[in-house]
Amino acid sequence: MFFKYDRRIFQNFDKTLFALVMSICAIGVVNIYSTGFSLGENATPLYLKQIQWIAFGLFFMMVAFLIDYRYFNRAAYGLYAFSMASLVAVALFGHTANGAQRWISFGVFLFQPSELMKISIILALARYFDDHKSHEPYRLRELLVPFGMVMLPCALILKQPDLGTALMIVLVSASIVLFIGMNWKSIVIAVASVMVLMPPAWHFLKDYQKNRLLTFLSPESDPLGTGYHIIQSMIAIGSGGFLGKGFLKGSQTQLKFLPEQQTDFVFSVFAEEWGFLGGLALMVIFTSLIIWGLKIALHSKDLLGTILAFGITALIAWQVLINMGMVLGVLPVVGIPLPFISYGGSAVVSLMAAIGLLMNVSVRRFILQR
């Protein structure tokens, strides 16, 4: 049976993790409301749509929580294969918007397979390393299979093009490998290989991606073009001061100077209205969530649970770090949303399911025996 009733599951339900996630979701909904962004007079406002996605995500969170994560381990390769097939489907007949082909259309519903792949790759790597346990640090030749598992979806995602998601999958996968242990000589060789491959990889980037990376170094060189996003974001954050301008009173937000304010630059909206103090408070909540996730990983009763919990925590941590660095102008703009804050259907649902898995690992440390 996928689910066997055990009262200890509900007695040890991770209330702290759930409270942290729902607090961030609530902040996200309020923040999206503040942007006042709508698809049209007769369309559902985005903040209401976000609430619907969160409710939908809660369903998948509970499914992921109630089914023993060892069953997900058995299905890991199947889910990975399904995600790969979905990415191939996107390449063949995916829905295109704003020059990117990233979605599969089901009528009014758009599904983004790359978001599912973020979870699938964590499950697949967790199963691989659980099946191939080693008491010694892994060497490069022992990592060829995981390398292929990571690079195949990244190649398809880059073709969409979606540099941010591909980068996220690589960073999370690399974090997992370093966490479980990698031979130091292999690390040196891997880093050197990446450095050597960077110049030729530059030629495979789209022109707008190259411009974003170049503009990061000097946004003032093109203030009305590729540098516009970063400049407006920094103006919004800076104008918030220490206490902020107040709810619904951010000029950059309300006058629509700030682009992508409901997705990639949603933190800029928050910082303008709530200031340094509000931004710091949000960072503290995110940091608490990440520390709590690492605590769950370290206290897991088996290697599988440890890798799953660490991978999910790394996914959240990298997204927070890159998104905030991006809007503050200290990292290039690569299109990575802020978890549970940015508007998005597939992203919210997949992250909520991931939190369900994290809760799963958390509660079963009180049930499983080493």
C-alpha cells in the first residue's frame, strides 16, 4: 500500500516547516495584490490566481507527505523518464510565449515540464546514490551516469530557451554531489573542465542572454534596453529606505516602471513598500526555512531521506540566493523566480509538492529505524 495509517505521522507533523512555507505564501499573495497586475478587465486578478495555485499545490503537498518517500524512490526513474518525455514534447509542439517555447497547453491550463524536472532530478539522483552507496568519495568516472542524467534535460531546457532553470538544475545537482562526497582531485578536474568549456559555451547562448550577462557588468551602458530591468529594480529597492513607502504606495511599482514585477522582480516590489526592515524580515524567514530543511536532512534515518531533504533545501536556497542577488544587481538577470513569492502556476505547485516530500522525510525520522 502507498499509504498506511499511522497516528505518529500526524502526531509528528512538521508544524514549523508548514508555518514557514504558508507565511511566505501569504506574503507572496499580498505582494502580488500590490502590483495590481491583471490580464484584462474581465480576467481573474493574478493574486486570486496565485491563491488558486497555492490551494492546488496544497493538494500535491499532502499527497507527497502521506505516501512514504521510499515509494517515490521506486518511481524516481519513471518520473524522470516522464519529465524527459514532456521536455521532448515541448520541443516538438510546445506553447510559445514571449519568444520562449516552455509550456504544454491543455486548453486554458499551461504546464511547464522544466519545473517538474527540478523535482524529478532530485528524486533520480537520490535513488542513484542510494543504490550506489560508497564509503569513499566519488570519482569522476563513477559520476558519468549522474552527469548524463543532468545534462540531457539541461540541453532540452536550454533549447527552449530557459537559462535560469537549466542553471538551477546544474547547481542543485552539483550541490548534491558535493554533499555526499566527491574526490578532491575530481573536483579540481571538474572545475577546470567547466572553465575550459565556458568560452565555447558562450557561442551557444541566445543574443538576449549574452546581453543580460554583459549588462550585469555595466547596466548604465544601456539604460533603456537590457539595463532597464536592473536599474529600475535598484531604484525601487533604494527608494524604499529603511521602513519602506508603505503598502500600495511604491511609486516604481504602482506607476509600472518596474518590469516583471509579479515574477522575477517581485522582491523589488516588496522592498520598495516595506523597506530594508521588511526585506530583512523576509530574508530571515527564508533563512529559517533553509536551516530547518538542512536540519531535516541531517536527522534523516537513511541516506535516501538525507539526499532528498538536502536536494529540496538546496533548490529553495539557490533560487532565493540568485533571485535576490539578481534584483539587487549583484548577479546577472537569468529569470529565476523567488520561491512561493513570485507568481506562477507550475513553479508554485512543484515547490509545494517538494515541501510535501520534505515533510515526509521529517515525519518518518520518528517512524523509521536505522
